Amino acid sequence: MENKKQSIQELVDIIATQTNFTKKNSEEFLKEFVHVLQEYLEKDGFVKVKGLGAFKLVKNEERKSVNVTTGEAIIIPAHNKVSFIPDNAIKEAVNKPYAHLETITVDDDTKNSTIDAQPDNTVREEKSIQDEAKNNSIPNNTVIQQEETSNNSKKTKKNKKKNPVAIVILLLLFHVAMAVSFYFYKTEIVSFFQRAVTIEENNLPQATIIDNQLSPVSIVADTVVVVETDSMPDTTNIQQPDEIIATYTPELAQNAPIKEYVTVNEGSRLTWIAYKAYGHKAFWVYIYDANRNQLKTPNDVKIGMELAIPELDASLVNPNDENCVIKALELAEKYK
Amino acid sequence: MNNKELISELSKRLRVSQNDISNLLASTVSAFSTAFQQGNDVSLQGFGIFQIRKKNERIIVNPSTNVRQIVPPKLTVIFKMSNTYKEKIKNIIPHGK
């Protein structure tokens, strides 16, 4: 599309060929047309040409401006201006190359922006509430508390008005949290009593009972005690756990002697079984490794399944050792 | 002044029938249109120049719903007054109708 300028002369040629008028007459017409256009613009301030568009005389009020070169403040005096609004037919004809394009709604950006906007509002509100509380520096605590509660109620009212969706989501989350906590609470109480009974049956010394209750190392505790008492903390002993941790492979858990079998009952999960067996939830990975033959994934645990609990070196499953837990968590990350 | 008045005024001045003027005017408009479609400017000496301008695409945001939309680029016709005509109409007060 080369930008070419068409003058009246060229227009005249086109008009003359399209109609049965001579070039002379066509030129006369076109010049008169422009003349009338100008004249009536000046007179009426408005001329409409069908198929081309509307011309309007618009007054620009005087305004302040700055001389770009000198930086001097100048006043642009009021003046008239011709505004041209093209006819729809012309508009469409001109825009043909881009006619197929349509306005597109951007989804992702809007979501982000709305999410971003929400916390900002709440933060601002909280700040304003704090400021209010500070401003009302009344020595009586109860008064302040009352004000705070009233402010809170105001705040919730504001929130409700602003984003009812957020309130609904919060409520749902709250319900879920309640359900989960209740579930854990229930299972813990039951298992605690079970553990206490087994300990009494085994007639273990009182010291270990206390140990069990404080940090439930459970039945591995015997070996732990033996190791600790027989060989007092040597430098070699301290290095050993690190080595075992570093060189751990799933085969180790698979080939380890089986300490006991646990039947999966309702509500049991690998993490819970691990907690009961080793005293920390993170050690479920070793149970999973030992039972690879029946567990394809960690979530494969089914009710009635008999899971083998491997007898592992205490340095690997010490719930009080940070390195043990970190190692187990690393493994867990891999298995997930 | 609307189209009808324009035709009658031209016909009166040129002593040509309104029908012929109407044909001439239609032909003029189509000549303008084809020139614009070819991307050409049309200049009417002593009055001004019609040019094609590309308006770039832009993003608009609905302030009440926060919905963002991309408006595609488009071509429009703009009219620029010639300097002589600018000077002429500078301080004219249109009577209006």
C-alpha cells in the first residue's frame, strides 16, 4: 500500500469516466462542492455528505501551553477546527484489511488481577482498623477490646459487601479444617490407649514406659537402649548414622528383618503406621519400601492388608534426630 | 446542512438537475472510497487532506467487572485542515441552524 496523494485533478478524471459528464463539468462540480462545503461549514458549522461523512466546526477554547524550544509559558488562543466523522460505509471500506479481527477477552490476567486486588483490600482494612484503635488510646482495656470487636464486626460487614465469594470460600476451608482436626483427634486418642495397654502387657521397665509416652519410639526402643548403654558415644558411632542415612537404598528396608506385621484397619495410613512403629510420621517411606511387593504407590494401602514393619537401624529411624527426619522427607518427596 | 440541502444548493449554483448532482456526488464519494481502500490520501486544495491512519491495538479494562479486552488495530480516515482554511475559519462564529 503505497501512500499516494490524490488531488482534485485525479478525482475529476475518475468522476468523468464514471458519469457522462465532461472533465470540465466534473471539475466545476467538484470545485463548487468544496466551495459549498466550506461556505456552509462557516455558516452552519455542520455539513453532512451522504456516504462520506459529517464535517463539523468545533471551537477549541484557549488553553495554556509551553513553547517546546524556549520553555516559555504561552496561551494558545481560542480557535475553530474542522472535525470529520467518516460515514459507516467509508469506515468499513477503509478498515477492510483488519475487518476479520475481533476484540478478545483476556481471562488469565483478569483472574490474577482480581486475586491480587482482594488481599490488598483486606490488608488496608486491617491497617485502618489498627490505626483507629491506636487513635482511640483509652487506658481502659475492656473499652478497647469492645471497640476492637465492634470494628471487627464492621470489617466483616464490609467484607460481606465487597466480596461474598471470598466469605464462602473461607467458610468452606474452615469446615474442612474442622473435619480434618476432628479425625486426627479421634484416631490419636484410640491409638494412645492401645499403646498404653500393649506396654503394660510387655511389662517393660518404668523408665521405658515414660520414654514411650514422651517420645514413642515403641518396640525398637530396646535395641536403642542397648546400643546406647553398651557403646558410649564414640566418634565412630556418631559418624555411623550419617553413613547409614547417606547409603540408604530401598533394598535395605526390603531385606531388613521384619519386626512385626500390622494389619491395616479403617483410618490407617502409612504415615500413621510409621508414627506408631517408629515414633515419627516421616518414616513411612521405609515401611513403603519394605512392602513394595504389595504397594505400587504409597496411596495403595487397603483395609485388611498385612504390612511388614522392617527392623531398621535406630540411627535411621530416630524421631529425635533431625537428619533422620530430613532424609525420610527427602525420600518421601521422591516417592510422591 | 444535510445531504438534501447540499444537492439542492449545488444544483441551484451549477444549473444542473438535482438528479445529475446526486449522481455526481455518489461518484465522488465512491472515488474517495476507492482511493482510501488503496491507501491513498485525498487532498482537496484549499480545504484539507484526508489521510488513512492506523490505530494500534490496545487493552481496555471494564472498570466495573475488571474484564480485560484487546481491541484490534484498525484503519481510519482522518481529516486535516489546510493551513489556509485554518486561518480562514480561525475566528469565525458559526450561526448554527
